[in-house]
Amino acid sequence: MFFELRQYRVVDGKRAEWVKFMESEIIPFQASKGMTIFGSFVAEEEDDLYVWIRRFDSEEEKERLYKAVYDSDEWKNDIGPRVRELLDRDRMVITRLEATPHSLMQ
């Protein structure tokens, strides 16, 4: 099992809109495809930072779920274009993490 720590920079003044979009559309859509979303966060001292964490059981599961989400017509036609309007995609940081033996996130 492993996690993705995904750090996004939101376009100035759009963080509230981004959070609403994530919580009302992106997270439910991805969960409906089988993604496990562990958490969604905003930074207290950085107005443009949004962070979320997803969990995968294996590399094969990740590949299957990425395909189900990102190759879907809904993502390509509806969700993806709105993501590009709200995020600075050049500043995305995606880190793959493995939990340590005593981590509560297992």
C-alpha cells in the first residue's frame, strides 16, 4: 500500500471555489470510481495551498483507477477543463509515500 500526497497551488482568490469544487464534484467522482481519498486540507498560512491524500493498495490498482478517472469522458469534458482554470498546474507537487510500521495511516 502507498499514498499520494498531492499539493496544489490555486489561482489567486479562487481557493474557496476550488475547495467547493473538490468537495462537491472531484472527490465524489473519484470515490465513485474506486479511489480512496484519505483527507483534504488547506494551509492556514498560505492562501493558495491545497493538499489532499489518496491511498492505493498497489501500483496495479493505481494504474486501473487513474485510467477509470482520467480517461473518462466526464473528466475530459467537464472536470478537467475546470481544473485547468483553477490551478497553477506547473506548481503541482505529487509525492508518493509509504507508511512507516507504526503509522496510524495504514
